[in-house]
Amino acid sequence: MKPFIVLVATFAIAVIIFKIIRDQNEWALAARIAMSVMLVFTASAHFVFTEGMTMMLPGFIPLKREVVYLTGILEIAAAIGLLIPGYRIVTAYLLILFFILILPANIRAALQHVDYQQATLAGNGLAYLWFRIPLQILFILWTYFSTIRH
């Protein structure tokens, strides 16, 4: 829920600022800025809640802590790439792939009741997926329409 709030609030603020400063509606740019801010926000969780995030990964994945750090770094790189004109299209495609690839970890975490912030197995469980899966789809569509389709 927090990433959604960050995304929408940042988008609204960016739209208002562009309207005031440039007297234009910069919807796509505002959407990319919002996605970038949201990615930095979610990336920070990889460094703050590392233990809980390692619990989201299946047992066969080695070096879980390193994988969590790497995905956090990838999110920060994507946040930057979305804002650089020469890289934003390739970044958007890779980010969409990233969103698809991390969905199984979110599904597994829900099935295992992982609370990544507390690093416990007392999370919301399947109820979490009713929000997370549509949210993941929103992230994919948001990235596509603000970057690739634009």
C-alpha cells in the first residue's frame, strides 16, 4: 500500500509543479518521476528490511542477502534510467521484466505469511495478494504507458 501512495502522491505533486512552473501538463514525465521516486522508496526496503526480504526467496536461491541487495540496487538503477532520455525505453522494458520476475517472490511470501518488515511468518497471507497482484499489474502498465507507449 505504501508504494502505491508514494507513486500516486508523487505523480500528483509533479503534475501540479509542472502546471505551475511550465504551464503545461507533463503527464508522462510526471509519471516517470513518480515511478522513480517509488522505486527508490521500495529499494530502501531492501537495505532496511534485508532479513525479512531474504525470507521471501525460495530455498534453492543461493546468496539470498546478496540477491536482496542486488535487487535493491537494480531498483535504484531503474529509477535513474527512467529519467535519462537515452536509456528510458530499455530501462522500461527491463523494469517490466523485473516486475514480472519478482511476482513469484511476492506470491511465495504471501503463501508463507512472510512479514518482511518484522522478519516473521506472521504476515497477512493470501489476503495480501488481492492487493499485490493488481498493484504489480498497475506498475507494469504505468511503466509501459509513461515510457514505452509515450
